Amino acid sequence: MTAELKSSLVSAIEAAAAQAGLALVSASRSTGADDRATTVFELGLKGSELGLKDVGGAGKTLKLELTEGFDFSKPGSLGGPQLLEEMTAHLKGEAKRLRNPRPECYVTLGGLPLAYGEFQWPFHRSTSGADTYIVHGEIHLADGGAHNLHAKVAASVTVTFAEIVAAMEQPYAESFVYNAIRKTVDFGQLEFVKSGNRQPVPVTTRFYSRWQKKFVFTETDDTERLRYLLSKVYWLSGVLGGGQPVWIADPRDAQYLNTSEADLLRMAGDKAGEGLMVVEGEFAAATEALMARAGEYQAMLEAALDFTKPKFNESMRSGHANM
């Protein structure tokens, strides 16, 4: 790390990372999508955090990009301790995700394993004249194949909606943006292609309850949550992770499913009793019994993928529509 980057921002990130069990690997200057100056941090697990058996966090790092000069102590209702506390909570979650075999991967309710990448934080204002903030990124179908099916996305947040966000920066927005993308896939509104233009992901007030003061993406029951957990463990531990455990009590999943981390752990424990996964603490690994259901999960994937493909009215294509 260069001496000139030893700023108050770097010091604040170092302190928050230490509380989360992470170490600052590097800090460098960069520019965002709108050519605004940013600072890019590379963080990795501390050596002392790698004692959990077969967790696989060694050598993995995560990228955090913030507007250069971002001030955690800015005045106002969203400034001061709250910003730093939320940053630390974000990094604690990231530290546990780094122990996953594929920390960048998530699963949808429909059973699609997705790898998130190439996100260009922080948000930038729309150049099209719309009164919105935009962040670009990509999701790839991560089923172990070599098809390169993916979707380039442009997640947008209105200026009004942005008022409920602590800061339009990665640590304060990544969870709800990632979940809005998953929900948009669930709606069948993102198509997976081998090449193509960016597709919109509007992050609107339909995903936020002002009464409950929280994001609500999907109302699920125990049956749906159990199906989700098994799908997650099958794909992320069994297929992509070679049997390594994955973090079950992920608050990002809890937000997506509108449940709690404790409830996810409870249900994982129930399935462990049926021999479908092995649970150790907050992590679970796939068993041979779960992997024997490969045909079931492949069928779910194919159905969910088909749902995202545009459908055409064949009678209109043949010129038989009533006009």
C-alpha cells in the first residue's frame, strides 16, 4: 500500500475489517463508471480466521470499491456511527461468504445457480436524463457448464428511493441490489444469453416496506425455504464446491426469503437429520444422498432457465392475429 493512500478512509476500512476478521491486502486508486475517483480495497481472511475445518477461505479475497474520500463521520441522521456500524456488519458477512467454495455465487428460488461479477461500484447518476442512480454488473449461470450464458444488468434506483439508503455505496446497497436481481430472474425478466446488451433491473419501492422499514422480496413458507436450502447446498457445495461446506445463515438469503438466519439454520438442521446435508455451526455440506437427486435439480434448472426465455405468440408470428 502506498504512503499516499494511507488516508482516513483506508484507516477506517482497516479498523472495520479487523473487527470482521479480515485483513487489508491492498488499496489502490481507480475510477468509477462515471469517471469519479474511487479507492479499491482488496480484503482477505486473517490467518487466525482459517481454523474452521475444510472451510476453504485461504487465498480468497474480496473487492470493495468506495468513492474516494467517502466520509464515515458525515453529519446527518445517516452519518456518524451508523455508517461505520453498517460497514462493519457488511464486512462480517463478507468474511463468512469468503469461506464458501464460490463466494460470488447465489441460488434463486427457481433453482438457478448464479455467479455475480464485474459490478462497477459505486452508483452513478443516469446519463439518459432519468432521475435515477445506476450500477452495472453481470450474472452468469454457474452450473459447472462451459456455455457462457449470462446477463449484463443495469440496476437502477430512483433518487427518491435512494433517500432510505444509508449511502449509495457498495456496502450499503449490495445486498438489496443482488436480491433485486434474483427477484427479477424469478419474474422471468432477465434473459441469459451468450452475448447481448444490458438489461434493466429496477429496484423500486415494491421491494421495500416502509411500514416494516425493511426490504421484502419474496413471501415464502417453510416448504419453499427448505427447497431453497437444499438447492443451495446441492449447487454451491456439491456441484461447484466439491463437497465443501457453504454458509447457511447468510443474512442476504434471509432478506431474499423474508425470514431469519436462525430459521434457516433450524431448517438445515432438520434436513441434516434426514441425511441430506452435514451441518457444522453455520455451514452445511452436501451428502451423497442429496447429490443422488441430480436429475431433480437439473430439471428445476432447465425449467427456471426456460421461464426466462422470451415467449412468442405463434398465431401472431403466422399472421393470424385479429387486428
